[in-house]
Amino acid sequence: MSTYNRAFLSGMRSKISVALPTLLTLVGTLLPVSSPVAIAGGEECVFNPAVPGLRVVSLNVSPSVVEGRSKPKGVVVLSGPAPQSGATITLGTNFYAANPGYCVVVPAGERSAEFSIFTYEQSMTSRGNIYASYGDSFLEAPLTVTPKN
């Protein structure tokens, strides 16, 4: 790769838009930013380098059994306060009945952040996990989505 191509690519910033839980669209822009940016649900999450030693130590989903089309809450807790730029926690799921969004930001100086989980109407009970990761830490919490009565 030529020096020109490397310089051009290093000056690009990628944005990830989440249209559906499993559909990601990659859009490149020519803004000189070193940290990747994710845009999900109208919110922007900047992925700064993880702080060494800072970890996700707790992930809670409440309630953990819900009817489809409800919005349970998730809470992530860090091992210490988030850095001045905040700590961007990557979120995910392993089943189609729930969407926690792409990320949540723990504000500077704080240890926790809350996020909403969107669930979809189900014809039968679905079970899966919600995931949270930061740096080299990774946690999961169970979630069950039932049909509406």
C-alpha cells in the first residue's frame, strides 16, 4: 500500500449505524478522528482506548423475564470511575427477541450507566443473553421474552 493510501485511510473515521439488531451499515467519512464512532438509535458512542485495569464488573437486566414489546432496563457497573472521556461499553445479544442497542457510555467520574433493552413480540418464549464488554472484560446476563397474554 502506498504512503498516500495509508495517509488517506488513517484520516478516515468509520461510523456504524444499527438499522436492525443484526444489520450493520458501515459509512466512511473523511473527518480526521482517531477513535471509531458508532451511531445507534440516534446516539453517538465514541470508542476511546480502554483504560488498563478498568473492567465491567456487573451487568444486571431487570426484570429478567418480560413480555414482548416491553422495555426492561440494563445496568453496567465498572470497577472504578470512568475516565474524563467516559467509558464506552459495547452491548450485544445472542437472540433476536431483544435489542440492547450498540453501546452505552458511562459518564466521566461515574461507575455505572443504565440502558433500555427493546424487545420484540414473540409467538413463543425466547431465551438468550445480553452482553456487555469493555477492554478485556466481558459479562452476560440472561433475558427471557414471552408472548403477550
